[in-house]
Amino acid sequence: MIQKKYAIQIDDLTVAYNYKPVLWDIDLLIPEGVLMAVVGPNGAGKSTLIKAILGIIKPIAGSVKIFGKPYKKQVNKVAYVPQKGSVDWDFPTTSLDVVMMGTYGSLGWIKRPGSKEKKQALEALEKVGMLEFKNRQISQLSGGQQQRIFLARALVQNASIYLMDEPFQGVDATTEKAIINILKELRKAGKTLVVVHHDLQTVPEYFDWVTFLNVKGIASGQVKEIFNDNNLTKTYGINYKVAINK
Amino acid sequence: MDLIDFFTNYTLRTITLGTAILGAICGMLGSFAVLRKQSLLGDAISHASLPGIALAFIITGVKDPNLILLGALISGLIGTFWIKGITKRTRLKSDTALGLILSLFFGLGILLLTFIQKMPNANQAGLDKYLFGQAATLVEQDVLIMASVTGVSLIVLLLFWKEFKLLLFDPDYTKTLGFNTRFLDILITFFIVLAIVLGLQTVGVILMSAMLLAPAAAARQWTNNLSTMIVLASIFGALSGIFGTAISATQNNLSTGPVIVLIAASFVLISFAFSPSRGLIFREMRFRRNRKELHLKKTLTFMYRIAQNHDNISHPHAIRILNNFQGFTKKSLLKLENQELISLSGKQWALTKKGYEEAASINKKLGKSDD
């Protein structure tokens, strides 16, 4: 275990909001360079897992290591794409401004973004096909466009690990294709991607690694090895028939 | 008192300056409260400061405004952190926590005030002026304190502008970037509490939250840019202070605090009605114009479909055959004729060449946006 390099190593992670544990004793090793789906039913703790990795939620027990160190020391190596419903899109600002926020972490306290940061933000906007909307008020963006803006903001961070909370939620087929192409490109560049995903049909097509989660960790590994009826049934509780034997 | 007095009267100048500065800092910090959806926090804080006012007097036995404001500050801060603690540690939602702390502290404050009134030196207290405010008691020193607090909060705002903006928009993301959101939260909250406490003497416990919210709510209507919004809110706040003081000074027996709040509220009303992009009036006008235009376009394309059945695009048709079509009225036909898109003669209509081309291009455009 020590020889191999893991992007994220989670040991005995337990999280509870009130009395009921949301995550129970999770052990998870995420190798570097995988494009991983986190699947599980509603309330399985998928978003919580992401938030616990990022230190947004404090766990009751357990530890999370990013490339062998705690998150706080690796802030600049991790980028986060929250659920788009987590913010108020009527906030008075523009697309470009939101994407620029991705540079704030590397700038650190007080220092303001300059022309270099603006250039990075414009490049990210172009990558997600949103350059023409750079001065658009964010309240006037469609759901798919908002999702692209969040993706661009994470791209600007130029991180090694990308944690994404349902990036395909409520986007149309075109946007979904565009986003998955960018994710695959990132993996090719050696990045590690952890994506909370709901559409089981597309798991084999989009991802090479998968984690089944339902409060406890059910299974984690290569899609072609462990994405089967057995694990799906264990995770979702019912006999889940998905055409995966291709 | 007339206008000339107003500009030459030293006391009045002091009061006006004070209320203007108060309005400006409230507008500035109120923008943060509004954008964080913590509008009611201000109300709870100001009510929570009342027991502090009373206790400061009971403990020290003197009516020193600075000591009293210090008491208000401490008690306001305690209330604020209780609210935050309740929301964080229990399953109660923030509105419940706000309501609870507001009434608890305010009740305690009123209780203490009545207790003070029964004390031997009761009549000298006059602490109830903090309930509704009494701008007339503002002196130069108060204004100086207000100005320096405004200056400091402006510097802090400019220094942490980037971090504040990030926190306002997406607090979780701010945390993941490695910023200490707790520190930022405490910083913003502290200055909001400070602004409220500064306003107690002028506007009073009960109306103070309006000073915080009204200028910000009005400013939001006019701009989609955060910095412009904060500047505008400060200006609206300052103007409310100036006009409010002027109006209450020229009329006898009008207390300043409520007048200032009413002026601020009228800024909100005007903004909600007349702002070009978000205002109700212009939105309704745009909506109607769009509907009318759509009506005409729909009628024109309907005629186009009929005209396409004939070799001659300007083949005349009876108006009667439009009867099945809901969108058409005599008025819309006349309008189309005015635009030279159709020609009317008797009970017949015909597309003109211009109308035919227009309809074709409408169809093409709509078809394009469909896919």
C-alpha cells in the first residue's frame, strides 16, 4: 500500500450531522489519474463524502490524506465543483468574475487578481465554450451554462485533483457531452477526477473507476471489474438491472 | 426653521453630518447582510443590544453615551453569537433562532428599563430614547466616532474585498480555497454589529434594521455589479440621513429616526418601481410590448401559411378566414397595414412583398432557435 501513490486516501471516515451517521467507517483509496464515479442512492452520503474530503464538513472520526498530507496543506492541488444549486445565481456579478474566483486560492490573502489571472479565466471560459458569455450577468445564464461556469472556475485552479458534485445535474445532452469531453481530457493530462454521478447507464461509457456508496463503502475499483449487478444490488437494495455486459 | 438656518445652524450641521455618515456605513454593511440573506440578523442584533444599554446604566449608574454604546455592543455581540450557535448546534432554522433571541433579549431589555424607572434617580435616565432614537442628542464627538468607524470598516472592506466577495457568493468554495471563513464571517458580523450600535442613538433599537436593509435593497435594483451596489447603497443611506434630518428639522415635533427610515423606504419603493432592468413598471412595459409584438408576428406567419397556397403571394383573402385564428384583432390588422406588411381593401387582406419576406424570416429565425 505504501509503494503505490494514491491521490486520495481515506481511513475510517465517519460523518454525522445529528445522531444518524451519514458516512460510516469509510476506507477508500483513490489512485492517481482515474476518472471516478461515486454512485449510490439518495442520502447515501455522496456529497458529504466530497465535502468531508474538502474539509467543508468536520468528520467525527477518521482521516483524509491528499497525496499523503492533510487537505489544509494541499489546498492548491484540489479543485471543487459544487452543485450549482448551492449558490444564489442572482448575486450581482458576471461569468468572468465567477471564473476569476478560481484564481483566488493561489493568490492568497489580500492580493488582487491582475491581467495574468484574467487571461487564465478567459482561457478557461473558452475551454468550456462560454467565452461569448463572459460579461453576462450570472442570473441570465441557463442551468447548463451555470454548470459550465463552475467547471471553468475549477479549471482555472489548475489542480491535480478535481472533486465534482453532480456536474451533469439538469444539463442538456450537448452540455453533458461537452463536460465529459473536458473531464476525459483532464484525465489524459494525468489529473484525478472524483465525480458524484446519478445516471448509472452512462457509468461504463464515461468513467474508468467507480465507488459504490451507501453510508458504508460497498466497493471501489475499476469499472470493468466491479460495475456489476451484484454491487448495484448491494448498493441500491433492489435488483438493479442495467445493461452493462457489453 | 427655514433652509438658511439649516445650513448655518451648527447643531443641525452636526446632526446632519452624523445621520449622513450613519446612513453611508449602514448602506455599505447592509449590502453584505442582504446578499448573505441575513436581512433579519440586523433586526435581531439591534433588539439584542437593549439589555446591554440598560445594564450599562445599572452597573455604572451614569448616563455616559459611550459606556452605554459599549454595553449595547457587548450585548449585541452576545446575541449574535447565540443566534449563530443555535443555528449551528441545534436543528432550529435561522429564522427561529433570530426570532427567539430577538424577543428574549428585547423582553429582558424592556424589563430592565422598567426596573430602572422605579429606581430613585429614575427620571434622569431617559434611556427609552434608545428605543426610537433621538438624533437631536448627537454631538460632535459622536460624529467623530461614527466617521472613524466608517473609515476603518472602509479600509477593511477594501483590504479583504476579494475574500468578502467570494464568501458572499460561495462560502463552501471559499473554505476549499484555504481561506479562513470563520475569521471573515466574524469580521463582517462584527462590523455589522458595530454599525447597528452606532445607529441606536439616532434611529433606535426598533427601526435600526431598516437603515441596514433599505439602502441595500434599493441599490440592488439599479445595478448588477457588487461594488456599484455597495457605493449606491452608501449614497442612498447618506441621502436618507440628510433628507430625513432636514425634513424633521423644518417641521416641529417630527422625530428624526422614523423620518430617516421613511425616506430610506421611499428609496426602496422608487427603485422597485422605476429601475430600468429590474423595476416593476419597466418590466411590465417590456412584457406587454413583447406580447403585442408576438401577436403581430403570429398573425403575420399565419397569413403567410395561407398565402403560400397561392402562386401570387399578394392574393387577396377574406378577413373572415382569419376568424378561427385566436390572435387576430382588427387592431392588429391595422397595425400590420401601418407597417406595410399587409394591405387591406374592404373585407379583404393581402400580404405585401415586404410582409411576405418578413414572415419568411420570422419562420426561419424561430426554426433556427428550436434546434
